[in-house]
Amino acid sequence: MKKVTYCFLLLLVGGLVLSFLKHESPVLLETNSPLESRLNKLLGKMSMQEKIEQLYYKTDGNKRLGIPQFKGSDGPHGIGNNAAGFSSFPVTIAMAATWDPVLITRVGRAISEEQAARGRDRIAGPTLDLLIDPRMGRASETIGEDPFLGGRISEAFVLGQNTISVFGTIKHYNLNTYEINRRTNNYLIDERSLVEFFGYHWKRTIQQGGAISVMCAYNWINGDKCAENKLLIKDLLRDHWGFDFYTMCDWGGFSETGKALDAELDFCEGNDLYIKELPGGVSGGRFDSNLVNRAVKNVLRTKIISGMIDGVPVTPGSVIDSREHRELVYESGLKSLVLLKNEQGILPLSKDKLRSIAIIGPNAAVLPLDGNSSSKVFPSYRIPVEKAVKAILGDDRVNYAKGCNINDTDTSQFSSAIEAAKKSEFVLFVAGLDSTVEGEGYFLDKEADEKGGGTLARPDRVSQTVLMPGMQNKLINEIAKVNPNIILVVISGGPCSITPVIKSIKGLLYAFYPGQEGGRAITDVLFGKYNPSGKLPATIPKNDEQIRPISPDFRNIVSTGIGYRWFDSQKLTPEFAFGFGLSYTRFKYSNIRVNNVNAKVGDLIKVSFNLKNIGKLAGAEVAQLYLSTGKITPDVVMPKKQLRGFEKIFLNPGESKIITFQLTPEELYIFNQANDSYEIPVGQYVVQVGGSSDILPLKTEFSLRKAEGKPDPSVRNIRTMPAFPKEHEPVVFMASIINNGTAPTKKGDAHLIHFYVDGNEVALYFSKSISIPVGGMELACAQGIKRKNWVASKGKFTITAKIEVSKGEDLNPNNNTCTGELAIPNGKVIPEEIANILK
């Protein structure tokens, strides 16, 4: 009898241990989120009028309850909205031209530091618009033409922002395209194209970047304004991608309160519809008070997570336009410059050997920084190319003549420019665009635009052509008749075609508005102080006929594409391909291999190759991986190729490195409209690697076979409440659970995260009541161990979040841990990899 009892006890204890390992232990109770409890208590103290005031940009402060008001401005490349004296960084498309997320993390932080120094808490930016057409008015604000590149750059920018108290509002969600009739354009799109193509970089920036605010676009999608679009906001942004923070309209960007509230638009900016219509509408039963409560919680959740309510550290005014920021403006401008032609090795120029140079062109003695938009920055100074060249050569060797204007038919200045070219050894022609020819909808009849200004039938650029406007091309060709040594520098936001003059020039350097130090950066590349490393973030066509026809119909764009995808689908050859950019040295790609050529769906695919600098100068190369498909199931139409990996690598002469790209499920997803889910096709895949989308010397293949779906819960975005803990304050820990696997997590599954401070467990999150779809995210807010929160003390701490998943139930156990650094006082949790970048 005793033996039986003993065995029974062993079995019972063993069962309990096994149950615990499977996260089914009765001692693990469902976590009651301290953040949600706080929000509920705060709402309980509010009258309905006070709640509604939280949703309106003029009244969202509440002194009685200690809730501050949002204070912000535009700021995708520096502080906008007519502020003066702040650093003007390269525009968004120039940031994409760096292909350097590490650099852009530092830029995002610097811009937000300047905003924090003026006592603001929010920046409207970064901009995530895709460049559909190079003639778009706000091309300079776009992230380029490719969502993969755009996602990595915008993710990096937001990660930089999130290291201090100022947070970014990513914009404009979604399909923000042409400026003409921008408030009434109704873009048609299928769900696959919306999610898989136009949504890729939004998902990435929200989940991996940790964005906590989204601004909706002006335009309509499939018959609904973006700010009133339930599919766009509630179904996709919230229910699928797991966004828990506040959404807002662009300035006055909705017209129906009921539709906007139901779609989960939280915050009303630029009009007074919410504050006027909600009080009476809720009391009269026309609007559901639960929808108001939900919106208010999203707003307050953002104010808590950002630190606004609990307090943020003071940022000194000395950071504004500081020496460090000026050098970062210079560095980011320098690394955004793209060398496109270098015939006969005309570049770099020799400072010592050069006898004379003519500096000509409408952008030579001035430096445009942006198109005409609300994001314009007015810095304390700017350095044009002419000034920077004279700083190197002196006045005696420089012959300046403007030659022509940006966009008119005046040729009266031609003769002086031709004379300057005749007597000079080289010609430096600085051309392009400025704020008089491209920009936000300031060229439009605003009243007509509000009412529907007509059909979408023309591009936004004033000249309406991708060619350089005015007399610029004509003057360059005239100069070529008297001096063949022409180096062309193009400064613009939207790309300009160079085809009319390509045979007349020997050197070509492209500068997407490169920031206030732009002339210095350009000159240092021209004279060889820096080896250019930028790559094109957008295809440069030969002419207007190569551009995708203007249309509000974006259906099936996931396959027909924009940019290089469009050129591939139409079998067109551009003047310069996406990803192209020359260096003063040469690189050799070799020895490509794949870790598993016959893999299962969900396996991690690793593609490795050798990259060697075979030139005589040190330099950086952007290695790019493009993915194509053969026969796949489901049998959906795919683009000819898609960017699915890149890395910027610096190599000394003769140096070689082994580069490895990883293809996770996220890089392989398609969106299946039939079941509203991400999935990975089975079948054949082709990998190509090289330094440009049209120069891919390496090629290999792998196949994927069917496998049982598994979730891949990973942990990201460690946060605390309060965001900036002070000594002796109890601290609540939270993090995001992201599922980029091949199956959803289900209700009943254990979702368990342990939080550690310097290796000691301090908090725990456990839930069996949630489910996370494939490609989804959940905010996990932990409770302290034994319901006792960790208390902050002065010092530097390592914060670790580790998600625990039963063995065999996790697709990739290698991404289960996230580590950050926390300095107290005045610090917040910064991801370890970002902290290392900032050191």
C-alpha cells in the first residue's frame, strides 16, 4: 500500500512538473495588466466631456487630472512648421539613399533631441509614403519606391526617436500618392496589394520599430477616406498588426464623425468635428460611448508610454543645431550621395592639379533643402556647392556663372556661362529642382481640391515632366560644345531624368536634397575626400513614357509593381536602376551558397557569399539580395524579383568578407485574401545577389516543401511605466510579443514572458486568453513577482525580457530574448543594439 502511494505521489509530482513546463501550472494566473488597470481608473475619474476633450487637438490637456496636451510639429528631416534655427538633415528619400539603417537611427535620435529641447513631445514623421511616380509633389518626403528598403530605414529612424522622450507619428497611412486632388482621390486596391506591398513597411515600423502614433492620409481607399476606413485602421492596423496606440487624422482629414470613430480614428486634428458632435451625439445615443472610451484609452496609453503623464527629463537647448548635429547632417548627406557616371575616371578631381573650374547652374550658388511643404526646415545656415568649392580652391581658380533658372525659358544668361566654360579646365554644373517646382499641395486650388478638383490626370511637378525643367538640358548641351569635361550634380527630391544630356557629361553625382551641409558633402565627394557609397532608392527613367501611367487604380500592384517592379513587368530599361551607385573602387562578388536547398516552410534560409574590394581605395558597398519564384503553390502572380536583404559593408583595398543574409518567414510572406492571412508558398525560389537591381552576378536556388505550421513568438520593444523611472519609484515592465511564424498562437496557448533586471527576475506576464495571428503583435504588460514591482534606484541596469515557449512549439527559439539598457535617473529602456550604435 505504501509503495503504491509513493508511486502515485511520484506520478502526481511528475505530472505537476510537466504541466508547469507546458505553462499549464495552476500557480500561473492570468496577468491583470497594470497599464490597463491604470487606464480604467483614469477613465473612471473623467466626465464624458473630459473624455471627448482628449480626442481634440486644442483640448486634450487636463490640468485636473495631470494630463498634458500633445505638443508637436512636422519633422521628418528636421523641425518644420516655420520654426527657425534647427538642423536641416537630408530629406527622407535621401535617408533611403544611404541604405544605412545604423546611420539613420542616429539621425532619428538627433532630430527628436532638438524637438525635446524646445519642450515638445511629438514629431510628425518619419514619412512612409512610397514613391509611385518621380513627379509626385512630395517625392522628397517618400521613403523611396521599395517597401523593404523603406521599412528598414523608417524602422531605424523610429528606433532612434524612441531613445528619448519625443515620439514620432508615422505618416501618411496609406497610399498617399499624388498631391493634386489629394483630399478626394479615391484609390482602388485589392487587399493583397494593400497588405503585402503597401503595408510591408508600415508593419515593420510599427512592430520592429515600436512606433506609437499613426497619421492617416487625406486620400480615399476603395470608397472610404483613410481616416474613416475600417479595413485600414481597425481590421489591419489594430486587429492584425496589433497596434495599440493612437491614430490621428491629417489636418482636417475626415468629414463623418460616426464613420471615423467606428473605424478607430482616435484623435481629431485640424477640424472640430469630434468636439462639436460627440457630446450631443453620445448623450443622444447616436454615437456609442464605448467607442469614445476605446479612443480615449488609445490616446492616454500613448501619453503614458511616451512619458508625457509621468514626466520626462529636460533636454538642454544646446543640442539644437549643435556641432555634433551639424557633423551628423554632413555625414548623412555625404553617405546619401549617389555616383551614377564616371567616364574616363574624371572623378575624383585633384585639388592640387586642377587649374580652373567653371561652376554653373541654378543650384550652384544656392542650396535647396526640400520641396515646398509643411516639413520645410529653416536652418541657421546652408552651404551651397559654389561656396564649398571656393573653400577648397580659393576664388582664383573658380569661374562662376548661373547660366539659367530652374524652370523658365530665359536664355539671357547662357553667354556668360559658356564663356566661363570656355576658359575652364572642368565644368561643374549644379542642376535639378527646388521648392518652386515640387512640393506639397501649395500649387493647387485648395477649395477645388476639397470639393474634388477633377480627375487624376497629371503629375504634381509644375513642369509635369521627369526631365530637368526649364533650359537646364539645353544649356548643358551648349556647354558641351566648348568643354567636354562636364560633371553634373543634380539636387532634387523626386528623381530627374538625365537622358537628354547623358552623352554630354562625363561625371554625374545625384544628391537628393542632402541637408544644410550639402555643398560641403558634395564637394568632398567630388574631390575624393570621401568615396561615394549611396545607392538609388528609386529608379530613374529615361523619359515620361517609361513611368507607370497616372491612375487611381492600384489593383494588382503587388505583381505589376512600381519602380523596378514596373520596369521588370513591362520589360523596360531605365536610365539608372534601383539600387545602382558607383564607387571610386571596385567590388567582386563570389561563392554564393544556401544553407538548405531543400527546406521546409518555416526553416531559416541563410544565403552566404564573398565580397572583396578589388580596387585601390577603401570604400563601402551595399550588397543587395533579390528574391524570385519559380513554380509555387498557391499559384499567385509574383513580381519578377523583390528586394529581400541588403547590407552596407566597408572594405579596405584587398579586403574580403563573408556576408550572410537570412530569409525568415517575414521575408517570404504573401497575403492570402481568401483567409485574410500571411502565408509562405511552397515551391521553387531563386536568389540573386549583387550591387544593383540590374547587376546581380550571383545566383542560386532553393525550394520549400510543406510543413506543419508553427507560431514564432518573439519579444521586442521593452518598455516601462513610468517611461523614465526615478529613484524609489515602482516600475512596471512591458514588451511586445510578435508572431512572424507560420501559424497563429491560439487562445488556450500559454504566452509567458519573464522580465529580469541584471539577471534577477522582477516581473512576469502570463496569458492564455489572447491569440496572435500570423504577422500579428500583442502588448504584454507584466506584474511584479509576488505582485511587488521592482523599485528603481540610481545606476545603470540591464533589462531582459524572455518569452518562454514549450519545446517543439516554437519555429525559431533564437529570437526569444530581448535585452535593453536602462540608466536611472533621466533614462529609459534602450534596446542593447541601439545603445551600442549610440555609444
